[in-house]
Amino acid sequence: MEYFGKACAVASGLAAIAVLLAGCGAPSATRRAEARGVAAVAPRRLPVGVTPRATILARYRSTLPGVTTQAKLVSIAALDRTSEGELTQCQFRGCAPGALVWLVLEKGRPGTFAVDMGFHASTPSAGSSAWSLAPIDAMTGQARGDSESGPLSQLSSSPWGQLRDLAAIR
């Protein structure tokens, strides 16, 4: 019995120490990053039902040589305002309040995209665009059918340059 009592005391003591030292374990990646003065980052959670960025990038990645593909999650209302209705066509298609879209950017050297053909243009011509934007329905992953393209000098003033990525890393 005496042995049992000592074992319980030791176990209780160990449990108390464990509780007190819970924050002193091996440093996590977050703690190591904070110790180096680097802010730890965690991806934001996507709303339920939103197609993941990796799926959108895999589905809409350009096969044209030298073209990079990126995606931003944006509200369709914000995209409608910044594109003045051109990329959303809400006046004809309707846009549900609170709806989200992945805005897919394809960027390449000048002449990559045919003027006014935008997304995945197959017949580029001399002097044509170096980027193309297309909204993709965030819930279904289907293209909405509208696109915009332009020269690199206009990318920052395009919806891509004006809109914040709602799924960005904090």
C-alpha cells in the first residue's frame, strides 16, 4: 500500500509539472518563426463549398510556353465594381449577393494573348496582350465565360491589381 501511495504522489507531481510546463515543450514552427522575428502565417479558411485554389490552378493552368497562372478569391460584387461590369456581366447573368469567384490571371510575354480574346486565346497576334483575366465560379469551379486582357503596363490598374485576395495567407 505504501508503494501505491508513493506512486500516486509521484504521478500527481508529474501531472502538475506537465500542466505548468505545457507551454515549454519543444518549439513549434510557429514559435521558431516568431523567435526569428518572422510573423507566423496560416492560411485563411475558405468558406464551405469553395473550390480550393489548387484545383482552380490545376484546371485553368495555361499550356502556352512561358505563361504563369495565378488565382485570387474575390467577391463578385467587388469584381463587378472594379471591372465596371465587363468581367461579371451581372446585368445580363445576375450575380448572387455574397457570391465569390476565383479571378484567374495568366501572364506571359507581350503577344501571348490575342486582343479581346482573353482567357486561353489560341490565336495570338503581333502587338496583342501579355495578360488575361477570367472569373471562375468559386463554388462550381466553372468559368463564367467573360475575360479581359491587356498590356503589362495596365495590369496594376486592372481588377487583378485593385482587388485583395480573400483567401490570402494572413
